[in-house]
Amino acid sequence: MDMLAESEVECIQKTIAKYGKNTFGELTDITHDSAWHATDDNQPIPMEFIVSTLSNAAEVAGYLRVY
């Protein structure tokens, strides 16, 4: 903890206060979206699945096609 910045420690403490009592299943529901659910276990999530979950998916997809 001595190696972390004060702001990092504060962030960790706030996260523990907010989510520390949640079960594994509850945390999974909070942190995993449709891209994760649409992917087979132990497989990488395709970029297009991730992009499709964004509110600006068309804009991001267009940007990614450029690169």
C-alpha cells in the first residue's frame, strides 16, 4: 500500500465500500456485458462484440476500420 498514490488507495477503499459485500455472481453481473455472454468460455471476446455494446458503436467501428 505504501507504493500506491493516495488517490489510488482512496479509489480502492471506495470500491471495497461499494462492492465489497457483493457475491461473485453479483460482481459478474455488474462487470460482464452482452459481449462476454455471447462468447464461448475461455475464448477471446471479438472486437466487434465489444464495439457493439457501445452507445457510439457505429462511430467506433468506423474509426477502427481506418486503422
